Amino acid sequence: MMIRILLGLLLASFFSPRLMAWNAEGHMTVAQMAYEHLNSSVKTRCDNLIAVSMGTNSSVTTSNFVTAAVWADDFRTPLGTASWHFINLLLGLDTPTNGVASASFDVVRAINTNIAVLQNNSMTMSNQAAHLRYLLHFVGDVHQPLHCVTAISSVTPNGDAGGNGFAITGDWSNLHSLWDEGGGYLSDSISRPLTATGRSILSNKVVAIETDYPYSPNPGMIPNPMTWAQEGLTVASNVVYAGIVRSNTPSGAYLSAAQATAEERLAFAGHRLADLLNTIMAPSPVTLNAIAVTNGNFRFSWSASPGATYRVQAKTNLTDLAWNEITTVTSASNLVSFSEATTEAQRFYRIAQ
């Protein structure tokens, strides 16, 4: 069967919205991989933001960086963000795609929004905390091929909702659920909060992936997530919808190809997430805003990134070799201040991260 690829966006479908991209194991694998490659200052800032309460949408099952990657799925109903998890680039199978409407929001727009919020130091810490959680999840979503396409055919003229409407038999009821589990590559049962067993499973999974796909750092440039989605479209055309027949059981060869492809897409997701966070959450230069001495107290303030931790250090003479640690301050906004009583004739300060 010749497959015709047509780009576009789809809003309406006769099928219910896809339930998740990678399953929980897949999302935690992506997050674990990324976390291991974060710069120390970025890792600290991420940890501080993940520790921020999400109010009624908080849970011990999503309380650290790795498990927080599943938060957007766990709370998608109260958050009202179901449409944020995918983009429907049109994949024409055997019929034209006339009359398909455009979506008002999708995973590509969501990722761009997350990046903008995390780069904006005027945003509150709670706002940045929520968008970090979204970003951990959506970078995983956009690397699952069936979160990037909807297939138009004579059977599904309004699209198959990322394979949800492509029925198969065997271990999975539809194509989307098969790819959520990477064709069997993501078949471990991992409880949350993570136990020692769960952490070991994830660690071993990351080692296996990076044995085949070693990490090569590439921070510094903010990517266009549409490029990632278009990669998913190509994978869907060349792998996902190739060699499989509706209402039939996938062959062993198909499942092997699905597992190999899932491993590659997870590697891309984890490495790109690390690069992205190391780029947009790197420490910003500290700008001194004000200095004052009031009632015997010396006070100064500086510009900050919400969620970043700063070390205040001091020494009496610039010729002293060592700086003395005074305190640490975690910023809740874009401004941080420090004060202490003046007890010496002179004192030199510096801010470190």
C-alpha cells in the first residue's frame, strides 16, 4: 500500500483522546536519563521547583524529578489539559484528508509555552514549578510517534486519533496502546513512590539505552519542537503503520522493529530534555539591585531565577584565600535579599551558585 503524507492539524475525531504517550515507565525513563546529565546548578534548581506544592494536584507518587514526569498524565482531567499531549500531523493512508479542522492547542505549542515560562524570571516559583512538570512530560510525549500523527483512511476518514482507532488483536487492543509500551520494550511494573527495585529498573534501562545511544551534550540552542513532531510523522510513516494490518495480530518482526524504535526515541527524548534544561535553566548573571545600611544592618539584593539556590559568602580581607559560607537562599521570585548586622570595619561579599 502506498502511503501519502499530508501535513496538517486535526481537532475533531470520532475517537476519544489518547490516554497517554509512553506509559509511566517510559516517561520516568526519559526523566531519569535527563536528570543524570543535568549540570549541578540546573539539577538543584529543578529539585527546588519540583518540591513546590501543586495544591490539590499534589501526590507522593509524583514528588521527585523522575516521578514528576508522570504528573501531567495523573492529573490531566482536573488540569483540563488533555489536548496538550499530542499534535495531529496528518498521515494519509488510502484517502484524501479534505475537511479536517485545525487544533487550537497541541504539544508543540505546550512545549514552547513551558520554555517561555521557565525562561521568564518574573514568573512566580509556583508557575515555573508547574511548567517544569509539564515540560518533563511533554518532551516525552512528542517523541512517541503516535502522539504526532492521526492516520486518515477510508475506515477513519476523520483520523484514527493517533492509532486509538486502529484496532489490532493480541496483547494490545489498538495500535496506540502497543506503542505506549514500545511494543513490549516498556513492560516493567514500577510502583510509585519509587522503591529500590523501581530505581534499579530505571537505572538499568537507562544504561541499556545509552549503551546503544551514548549521550553527547549539545546545550546552548533552544530547539523547535515542531522538528521533533515531524520526526514522529516520519517514523509513523516508515515504521508504525508499515507492515501491520488492521484487526490482525502484529508479527514478531513488527514488534522487534517497534521495540528498537522505542529505544531510539526514548534516547532522543532523554538527551534532548537534558540539553534543553541545561540551556534554559542555567544560572543567570547576578545583578546587584540595592545596597543599604539601616539600624546597624547591612542589606543588599540581587536579581534571581525562581527556584535557584544562591550561596552568600564573605571574607574580611580580599587577600584572604578562603571565602566563608554565610548562608544559602532559595529564591521564590526574581529578587533575593540578604542582611546581617555590621560587626566589622570592612567585609567583602560574593554570591555563588
